[in-house]
Amino acid sequence: MADLKFQRNFGIAAHIDAGKTTTTERILRYTGMIHRIGEVHDGAATTDWMEQEKERGITITSAAVSCQWNFPTVLGKATPDTKKYSFNIIDTPGHVDFTVEVERSMRVLDGLIALFSAVDGVEPQSETVWRQANRYNVPRIGFVNKMDRSGADFLNVVKQVREMLGSKAVPLQLPIGAEDDFKGVVDLIKMKGIIWHMETEGMTFDEIAIPADMLEEAKEWRAQLVEAVAEYDDHLMEKFFDNPDSITEDEIHEAVRKATIDLSIVPMMCGSSFKNKGVQTALDAVCRYLPSPVDVDAIKGTDPDTGDEMTRKPDAKEPFAALAFKIMTDPFVGRLAFFRCYSGHLDAGSYVLNVRSGKKERISRIMKMFANKQNPVDFIEAGDIAAAVGFKEIKTGDTLCDENHPITLENMFIPEPVISLAVEPKAQADVDKMGMAIAKLVEEDPTLRVKTDEETGQTVLSGMGELHLEIIVDRMRREFKVEVNQGAPMVAYKEAFKQTIEHREVLKKQSGGRGKFADIVFEIGPADEEWLKENAGKSFQFVNDLFGGSIPKEFVPAITKGFETAMHNGVLANYPMVDMKVRVFDGSYHDVDSDAMSFELCAKSGFREAGRKAKPTLLEPIMKVEVVTPDQYMGDVTGDLNRRRGMLEGMDTKGNAQVIKAKVPLSEMFGYVTQLRSLSSGRATSTMEFSHYAPAPNNIAEEVIAKVKGKVSA
């Protein structure tokens, strides 16, 4: 167990282009895992190993790497106190289209380095990442990157983290110089300056006295730091009031660690990963302040049989429990299941229970991952992250555990797709090949959905955005050698009820021999607001108010299943139904002719009949759009957003540019980036992420329904 104290599982997450992959590359260089730094813009970064990532210079899939770091050291050199810390690091994508990669990484990580650009500060995807970290209570350190860039302002970013993200951001450092003059940082705990050596790729550095012109400012910020963490140590609080100078470095470190793990503060640091400055101090901070698996509470789960709450401590002696958070197909070793081991010990070649399927799985080999390379290991223990090979059917979010001690761990939140694309193979001979390719891609990516359009027979892929589907089609071509024709992108509409109505549905079928009989009386309508708040991510509220044995309780699951299945195709235009409530309160059955299938079919036909009367409405996805534009194009950009049915929500000034925030229906945003470039001579940029679903205006809804029903040629 002593080793687990020196284990850190953390991720690097941020907005697009804040420097996540560049930072990861520096970490691998300083920990000795690579001997030459590869740059993203050259397509040579270790964790961007996919062809599409190299070409586009973006991260698409989260990559896991393992390495070791010596801490503490004196001027980078080991001392008798130095210990080897083991890191499992996940480099995540910044594009909102690949947000599930961040989501599933957050679910299994103990800590996070949140990167911010010193020039752009808190950007839209920074907010999304922050919300995801809050959802899983992940402690984080803020690292303000790109201090060498024109317009860099560390303290302004700290202020934005406080105001826009509502977090108590506390600087541990101040930059020495900025932009071209950025040389190093002042350590507010040690009260020393650090200057990195460029000739050694930042591997070595000097400690200097704080520059005279910064001394007063440093003292002021140090006092704020001590005050912010003093409440975590009564002894520290007393010293702070009696004699602040008597507070030792170790006392501050200990208090910062407690406050960080408690999510009360976010320690803020700065540097320039591209110029090799500040990354080592960030790694020291990971060792000092982010939790080890031992510092995290025991993981909670439920007993799959009784539903009672259970816990597993991060201890190799506890029964084995792990969560599979990612499936990947490798051309050499086949399918890999990435999993986080929360408790126990697992040897390669042994069996585990997959709680979802109820089947045993043999894990023939266990691999430690290094981007797309694997290093086999003999076993894995609590607190570690690895990949399993040789399984039959493990999906994202499955719990793997000791078959004699079953437990179900909480799954992760998977966002709903908002955009669809019809695809068909160019050659008839490729039909099966395309089916296999899609099956593998869906298995890897839980935000990719596939269905067959019953009316046209087309295969429809649904995903998180245009870029997401573009990459999927590209991967089908390259990895699976399937050429496809694709239709224009389509919006993933949904349907909902506005009114609650009561309905009786009777199913009677007699065709010689045993017949089918079911009779249910139910209310159908919109789900309760309170229920939706408490059950985020769910959209079907079922209330069983049957009494007196009018319908035997063994048929209730069939009724539930019937309504739930029927929800996949709404009554207006066959789009999925959301936020629906069904309350079954009466009915009857026949001793001979009633069975589970009869009640399931009855529920399905009852949904179709009653649904038409419950005022169904079409919902369209609304996107949160942020545009950064020079002043002179402001009028053109806002005018264009208004034409797209956009609701302007606010304008800010950032440097010499204007930031426009708006909510715009997705159906109006196809090809927006190209239009924006032409409006602003290529000088404006935009980001877009899903916000919520809202009722579509009548004229739009009628058009969509008519198109689906074939009245208008699509």
C-alpha cells in the first residue's frame, strides 16, 4: 500500500489549442519516456498517433501514457528524500465533438491539470471541461500556458477562473516578465525566482532572488495565498495572525494539498510548454497537491442483486472491482478495453465477471499503455489504469469484478448526439464490410449511434457534430477500407408531449388456440420537473399505481419495456421521444390469454394511440455559440446570427476584439465557419457546443414533419 501514495492518475484538459498535447509531450521528455520532443504542428506528438490527428494537428481520441517522476528534488537533482512517483496521464481532446473522451477520462481520474491560454483565458470548452470535472468531483490544478505569447496576462486569467468558473483560484506563482520577455516564475511559497535554461530544453533551471521590482507584489500575493488556505489548519491560522513570517513552506504545502483535494481552492501556476518553461514545477505540484488513489474516498457501487449501496477501498486485498471506460481496436493486438482498477488484484489470464452481461470474461493479457503502444504486465492492482486484451464482449461503462463479490459501479454520463448523416457503401460488395466497420466504431465511441431508416433503408449515423461524423467516415475509408457515399448532414430532432391525457388500450387477438389479451388504463404526458432534475440523463418516468391485482405484477416490466421501446419512434415524425411520464393505474387480464408479450404489445399500441392526443411537439437542438471578431465586423456578424434565428445573449471585450455570445438552432449553423470567414476576411473565430433542446417554431416543425412523411422531396 505504501506504493499507492506515490501514484497519480491525472488528465490534461482544456479548450481547443490551449496546449494540452504540447504539455503532455514535455512531460514525457522530462520523465525520460521520449528522447526527442515531437511538435503537434509537425504531426510528431506521441499522444496524437492517429493519421487524422497528425494531419489536422488536433487531438481526437484520449491517449493514456504512463511515466515516472522524481520528487522532491533540489534544482532538479535527486536527494536522499527523493521518491519515484508513478503517473498515469490521459491527454484529452479539446473539440466539443469529442467531449465523451473527456467525460469518460474524468470518470476514472483522481486529478486534473486544467490548461488555460494566457491570451484567451477561460473559453467555452474550458467551461464544459470544468463542469465535467465538477460532475465527478475531480480536484484540479490550473496551468496558464502560452505566457510567451503577445497579450499574455496571468492574473487576468486567474480573475476569469474566479468569476466565470466560480472557483477560488489562488496563484502559487507570479510570472517574471510576459510575452517575449517571459523568463520564469516567482514561487510564492518558497519566495524565490525560477529561471529555466533554454539550451537544455528547460531540463535545468536556476533559483534566483525575487527581482526587486516584484518583491512588494510577491509579498501581497503570498499573504493572500496563506489566508486562503489558513482555514485548513488551525495552527496555521494562529501563526498567520501572530507572525506570518514564521509559517514554514511545508505547512503551506500541506494546507494547499488539503484545500485542493477538498475542491475548495484551485492552485494556479503558469508557464510556456512550447518554450519548455513551467512544466516541471507543474509536475511537482501534481505530486504535492493532487490526490493519490489512497486519498480518494472508497468508490461507491451497488449490489447487482439487491440494489444496496456497497463500497470498495483502494486496497489490493479487497475484492477486485474495475470500470471499463474505453474500447479501442488495435491492428496488432485486436480489441483493447481500458479500465481503472479501484480495488483488488488481477492477474493476466484470470477470469472476471462482467456485471452488465452477467457473463465471465477471461482477461488473457494486461497492458500498460503508452499512446498506441502496449507494454505487457503480469498483473494490475488497486489504483492503477491499464488495458485488457482477449475479452469477448466488454462495452464502455461496464463493471468488471470478482465473480464471488459482484458490485455495479456508477456508469458515466454519455451526451446525446445532435446531428445525423446517411451513408451507403459505394460498391454493393462492401455492404458487409461497412456493417463490420460501423459495429467496431460504435463499440469504441458511445456517442456514435447507428440506425436503419425504415422507409429508405439507409444507414444513418448520429454524432456530436460535423467534425465528429467527418472523422468517422474518414476512419471507415482508411482503417476499414470501405468507400462510402454520404448524404447532407441532418439535425437530430426529438419529440416531447405538452399535455397529460388518460387512455385505455385493449389488445384482443384470437386466431385459434391460445389468443392474446391485455388491457391497460394509463396517463401519458410530460415528465415531472422535479423528477427530471433528480434523474439527469434519463427521459422516461414510469409510475406504477396498480392496486388490487388488476394486472399481476409480473406483467409490469413488460408494460414498462413496451412504452420504453415505443419511445424510440415518436408520433409526429418518428424522432425519439424524451421527458415522458407514464402512470399505469388500472387494467385487466385473462387467466389463459394474457402473457408478458401481450402487455408489451398493448403498451406499444397504446403509446401510438394516446400519443397523438397528448399534444406532441418537435424539439430542435440549440447550440451555444461564441464568436470572437474584430470591432469592424461586429455588425455583420450579429446581423448574420440574427438571420439564423439566433438569440444574442451578451457581448464582451477581449483585448482588441469583441466576443459575441448567442444561442442558435443547429439547423441554421451548417457551413457557418466558412460564412464567418468570408464575412470577416478570415479574422473572426467561432466555437459551438450543444446547449439544450427547445420546441421548434411551427413553420419549421411543419417543414420537418412534411419532409419525413415524404410530402416534400428531401
